[in-house]
Amino acid sequence: MERITTLDEFILDKQKDFPFATGELSGLLRDIGVAAKIVNREVNRAGLVNILGLEGSTNKTGDEVQKLDIFANNKLIDYMKNSGECSGIASEELEDFVKLPTKEGKEAKYVLVVDPLDGSSNIDVNVSVGTIFGIYRRVSDHGKECELKDFLQPGNKLVAAGFILYGTSTIMMYTTGNGVNGFTLDPSLGEFCLSHQSLKIPENDKYYSVNQGYYLQFDLEMRRYIDYCSDSRRSLRYIGSMVSDIHRNIIKGGIFLYPNSRNNPQGKLRLLYECNPMAMIVEQAGGKAINSNLERILDIEPKSLHQRSPIIIGSTNMVDEFEEFVKKYRPGKEG
Ligand code: P6P
């Protein structure tokens, strides 16, 4: 049996790769791992809420039982406060970013962007959900509170990105720009254990992942690409949970598309805390992530915290193939 490497051991070991690392980023990643274990416990109990009639009531400590995405949001904020390494958080659950108190006058270097529980509407039907996070180094004066510009950085400035998938098992994947590694939670140990080292997304055309129900709302090039995938007898897999769909493609190969449509001219997914972190992870695993205008997701300059972006992400060969359809079928986009 191979020796178990825990997330904490791995983070500390990788810190040696950064000669000037002072441990702040490692501390942040470890605290995200702890928050993930707590969220995981509640997600796993979600089905009991109805049976035990907990929802909307108060628990033993008198706290009101919260909706899980609010619970996840608050837990992440609590643990980021605890680390003292995070100056502020921008979250899908919060209209504006939240400033965190510095610890013992420490100048926190980083800010966090997070979707605390993506796909939470799937919980009621026991479908996998996920937490998506990205970490930026601040661009504002470290001696003062964080500012909006700390969050409105392009994804190519992320120093770390990751997700936690609460599925048949709970897995945390992250990158600090030197490849992607995955850790599976062993409930008997209460530890995330290294299970997927130096992940590379397969180059194949196994799966395409899109909500085919919007077919008639898509632009011509998207409809032609979907027809081509279908005619090529590729398997359509669409879970309706971004983390689950992209995680499957990282392991098996494939493409995930949430493009613009008549109902969602900018797509549905959020640039800052959904598209950018997932794009960093997929690129670090050897894949590609673009928007409907064939621009690299990580190069888009954000204008607002909750702005949306169309996204086409996955195996490089399939994303390149999609680009050919855009050049062929979109007027003015000839290659
Ligand atoms: P649709 C879940 O609600 C989510 O935000 C993503 O996780 C998922 O990829 C997408 O929306 C699904 O959207 O329009 O296909 O239901």
C-alpha cells in the first residue's frame, strides 16, 4: 500500500518549491481545506434536513439552520478570517466584497474569490455540487484595507485556483501554477489524501457537455458544432453542475460549453469566481478555455464582480475544433 500524503503535507512540501514563500499562501490553502471538510459534512446531511425537520429551525446552539450555500459562504469567511492571510472575499453570495480584519496588525497579502456552493439547486435531488475558489495577490497598499481593484484582476493574475467537488466522494483539486493535484477526503481519517498527482486532461473527443435544451437559442456556429458532436457519435454528458461537468472532462477528456444565447447574451456563468478559477485549473492540466469570441478566459479584464462570460473549456483539441466552427459559420470571423 502506498504511503498516504495528506493535503497539509503536500502543501508544506510544495512550499519548498517557492524559495521566497513565507507560508501565507500555504496557510490559506490549508484553511480552505478545513472549511471544505465542514461544508462537506453539512452537504452530506442535507438530505436529513427535511426528514429531521431541521430546515428553518434552530440547532442545538440556537443558530438558525441556514440554506447550504449561505452556510458554505459563512464557513469560508470564518476560516479565511481565522487564517489572517486573507484581506477580503468576493463571493457569489454577497453583492459586494467583504473586508476581513487583519490579525495582530498583519498585512494580509491575498484576496479570495469564491462560489461557495455552485449548483446548490441540485442538492435537493442529490446531485453533486462544488465550491470554486481563486486567490489573488493584492494590488492595493497592503497596509490598508483591500479595494475593488484587488478583485477585478484578470484570471492570468491568479496565484492559486481550485475546487471541491462534493460527489460520490469529496475531492479537492487545486493549482498554484505548477500543475494540478487532486485530494480525496478519507472520512475515516478526516484528511484530504493525494489521489490524483500532476493531472493532465486527455486529448480526445469522448464527451461534449452542453444544455441541449437551449439549442434553438444558440448562435449558428454553436448549433453546427453540437450537430457535429452528435453526428460524430460523441457522448453527451450534462450534469448541470459546472464543477462536476468540468471535473469529469479533466479526468476523461471532453469539452464543456456554456455559450451566449438569446436568453443569456453574456452566458450564465460568472467570470471572477467560476470561469477564471476553472480556466486556470484546466489550462494547468493542459487544456484550454475561451469565450464565444475566441478570447482566452484568463486574459479578460473584469469590469464588475458578478459579470458573466460565455465559456468553452476542456481538451485543447476539442476547443480548437470549436474555434474552427466559429471561423467557418460566424460572419466576420473567417480564419
Ligand atoms: P443550466 C448551476 O446552477 C450552474 O450555476 C452551474 O453549476 C451549471 O453549469 C449551470 O448553472 C447549469 O445551468 O442553465 O444548464 O441549468
